[in-house]
Amino acid sequence: MKKAIKPKKSPDYILLGISGMIILFGLFVLASVVSIGTGIKFIDQLLLGFLPGGLFAYMLYKSPLPTLQKWAPFLLFANLFLIAMVFVPAFSETVRGGTRWLSLGGIISFQPTEFLKLIFILYVSSLLAAKEKVKKKKKNYTLKELFLPFLAICSIITLLLVLQPDLSTLVIILSTGFVIYFTAKTPFWQSLAMMGMGSAALFLLIKFTEYRLERIIGFLDPNIDPLGATYQIQQALITVGSGGIFGLGLGMSQQKFGFLPFPETDSIFAILAEETGFIGSILLILLFLGFFWRGFLIAKNSKYEFVKLVSLGICFWIFIQTSVSIGSMIGVFPVTGIPLPFISYGKSHLIAEMAALGVLLNASRYKE
């Protein structure tokens, strides 16, 4: 993308409106869930999640995309450094058996892998867009120019996230990177090779890790251990079914009172379905489909490679994460710790998602 390229003044207001409705939806449901406690998590989400997230969204909306393209490799290096820091005991914080949180002086704690979702999209898009000049001179990319550097970065990310461990986040990050790589019209054999290596690695990581294997077995047969390994999915299905067509009403959930594990994070969609019913659940799903539709149109209508790939990457990331988060609550996917974008409690993922929204709105100004 050349520096002389200037965006239009107006962003995609439909995308902005859809995103605003999703965020409001999330605020109402989160307020309902945390009402069983002191409500401090709701205030925490507002002050330390939405406010900095909104600031990052505005900054990235105003930032020239050629600047983001230029700085993407440096941002990736900094992000990987922060992820590596979680293995230093003085800076790490272990939550639910995972060493994924970076704590700075006991005052600020965050999950650096959440920001990797956006930064990896920026990096891969920058890498592929930069190779457009090579593509004009050569009919095929060489291994040295593209394939091996991409595999090297993916291997480093895999090592860091497996050690945490955080397999579900790893799958989302690498699958998003793969979609961008494939869409950039790279040699088909390279995509096939990556699919084969990724599938083999995923199989081994599941087969030789007991708790991951239990999740897959529980997914295939939810009745195998209803008081143990499959307890969460059993309670999630009961919660979703309790909502009926119109729901019990906001604040009226019964399952959030100690029955459903992690109601404000992993299981928030089940609480939403219980309180707003089938109607509310379908409305939220339609809003997320609208988000993906607008993001896809932004990518489709842009003639600039970096803008196209970044837009596609962001809308696919939000789509796949939403699908896995919702699907795990209705038995379509195994139960994971993946948050529902813009809705689940959690400051790190919310800031990253709002920052991505800022980038996507920025990209929408470059469309034809």
C-alpha cells in the first residue's frame, strides 16, 4: 500500500451500529450475571475494559493503515516478548491452572495472548502484502521468501501457547493466519502442507494430554460423566433449554446461582439464552453474522492488499471465536475457555476486540 493512498472520511456506519448493539447486549447480560455478587466486575469491565478499549479503538481508527503495516513486525516481536515473560515467576500469574497472565507490580495484570490475535493478523497481512512486489516479478513464491518465515513464526507461537497451556487460543490464532495466507493466492501446496502439519500437531496435543482427551470424549458423549468431566456442558444445555422462546427475563436466571460454572466468562451465552430465550439468542447470532458480513464486504471492496487481508482476518477471527464460544454451550463444539467477543467478562480480550474494531472501521474507509 503506497503512502499516497488516502482513505475516505466516512467509516462503515452499519458496522459501527451492529458493533454498538452487540456491546450493549453484552453490557445488559453481564450486569445481570454479576448482580449475584457485589457488581464490582461490571464496574471493572467498564473502567478497565471498555474505556481503554474505546481509546485504543479510536487511536487505531485514526492511525494511517500504511503505518500499521510498517510497524506490524515490531508489534509482533514486542507481543511475543510479553508472552514469554509470563514464564518468569516474578511477572506471572496463574489462573485456573494456566500461566497466561502477566502481572506488573501486582497493579496491572493482562493476558498478552489476547492481543496476539490482532497483532498476528496485522503481521501476516503485512508479510503477504509486501510480497506483492515479488509476485509481479516471479510467478511463484519461494520457500525462503514466504513459506518458511510464516512457519517459523507459527512454530514460535505454538511453543509459547502450548507451554501456557492455551490450545483453544492457539487454534483460533493459527486458523485465522491460515485463512489469510490461503486467501492471498499463495501456492496451493503450501496451504495443503500447513493443513497436514496443523492437523497432525492438534491430534498429538489432544491424544497425549489427559484433560484435552476427556473434553473430546465428553463432547462425543455428554452423559459419560455428568458430575465430573461433562458437568459444564450438561448444565449449559439445561440453562439454554430453560429459556424457552422468550426467556425468563433479564436478571431472572436461576442457573447462575452456583449451578453453571463460569457464568460471566465461558458460559455467558447460556445465561443469555436462559434470560432472553430463543428470540434473544437468534438476535445476537444475527448481529454477529452482520458483523462478519460487513467485514467481508470491506475486504471484498478494497483494492489494497493489506487492507483486504486485515479486514478478512479480523472478521474471520470474530466469527470463529463466536462460533466456538456459542457452539460449546449448545454441544456443537467441545467446551473451551474461549470468551464470547464483546460480551464475556474479561478486560484483555475486550480491549483487543475493540482495538480490532477500530482497525476494521479504519479499513472500511479504504473501500471503493
